[in-house]
Amino acid sequence: MEETHYSVAIDGPSGAGKSTIARAVAERFGFRYVDTGAIYRTVGLAAKRVGCAMGDEAAVKALLSGLDVNIGYGVKGEQREYLNGEDVTELIRTPEISKRASDVSAMPCVRAFLLEMQRSLGRRMSVVMDGRDIGTVVLPDANIKIFLTANVERRAERRYRELREAGLPVSLEEVLRDIEARDEHDTKRAAAPLSVAPGAIVVDTSDLTLAESIEAVCGVVSAGLGAKA
Ligand code: DC
């Protein structure tokens, strides 16, 4: 008998806690966590390495034809990103690559290039997939769709703490400006802009701790699986 696969789509703006929460939810339900932002970051790194100018879609399009972007899972079950076979997991987390990822993710050629890869992951296994267009474009038939958000100040504080902990010398003002700029770019772009998918449940984590946010999302998933399983 064919195994049933479930899919949970989690979309939302930068710094809403998507990856931490999605990873915890995946673990709770025994699903694979798929971080699609990391895949866009990998393309952003590739564009930076070959010296594409920001916004130069023709150059990025030419680059894609020879590009091998893949994900795998490490010994602890963590997602790892590969660019032409090289493990770039640690190289894609800088503020510069955040900007590059936002830039390339607005390009229809990049979205088209990554679409089938993301969909096939959802077909092969039960997933909690997070991104910006998972419920709207990548997995429109996901069993459960969640839009995870928080106010911009709270998101900036969280991202600031993460970057400082990673040893990056950023200021809170800089992070806030970056998040506002990325919000603007991600919601206003023509190609798959960030929006609440039809049927998605909105979870606002502004006033929730991480543990409370995880419980809130797990509650939505349990209720949804109970109804659909
Ligand atoms: O979630 P993140 O910060 O790692 O995402 C990096 C960039 O990629 C961000 O600007 C939004 C974009 N992105 C996207 O357009 N679609 C996705 N499914 C995931 C990320």
C-alpha cells in the first residue's frame, strides 16, 4: 500500500521564528523539515560568487543553466545545502547573502528553477516546509497551511540576537532597517509575493515565547491532521 505523506506549509516574513518553530514542529510529528529560504540563499551565494550585479536577471538566468542546487540531511537530521556539490550550509547565513537571496528570489527564472525541486520533496516524504510561497504556490494542496508572523520590532530583536550570537557585529537599527527593506521587497515583488494563502491559519508570535509559539503551531497541526488523517 502506498504510504500517505502529509504536508505542512508555513509561510511568513523574516524573523517570525519560522525556521525554529517549523523545525520543532517537524520533530514533534516525525516529518522532515524543509527550509526553502536556504535554497534561495544558495542561489544568492552562487550569484555573488560569479559577480552578478544585484537585479541583473539576465546574468542570473545564464548562471542557472549550469547550476546544481541541492539539499540533503546531515547526521543529526539537519538540512544541508549543496552548491555544485560543495556543502555551503555555513556560508549562506550572512547579512550579505540575505540581501542576495531576497534579490534572486524576486526573479521569476529563479522561482521556476526551484519550484519542481521543492514540490518533489513534498511528494517524497511528509514535510513541514517553510518559506514565503509554500501555501500559495509550491504546495497549494498542503494538508495544513500556517502564516506565521510577528510585529517588525519583535522580529528585528530576534534576528539581532541570532546574528550577535553567531558573532556578527551588527546593530539593532541595522537589522531593523534590513528586515523592513526585505519585508517591502518580499511583499511587493511581482513573482510570488509573500501573502496569506487561502485557507491558511494566521499565528502571530509577537507576544508569545518560543515554547508558546511551538505549542500554538503544533495545536494547529494536530487539529488539522486529526481532521484530515
Ligand atoms: O527565510 P530566509 O530569510 O532564509 O529567506 C531568504 C530570502 O528568500 C528572503 O528574502 C525570502 C526569499 N524566499 C522566497 O522568496 N521564497 C521562499 N519560499 C523562501 C524564501
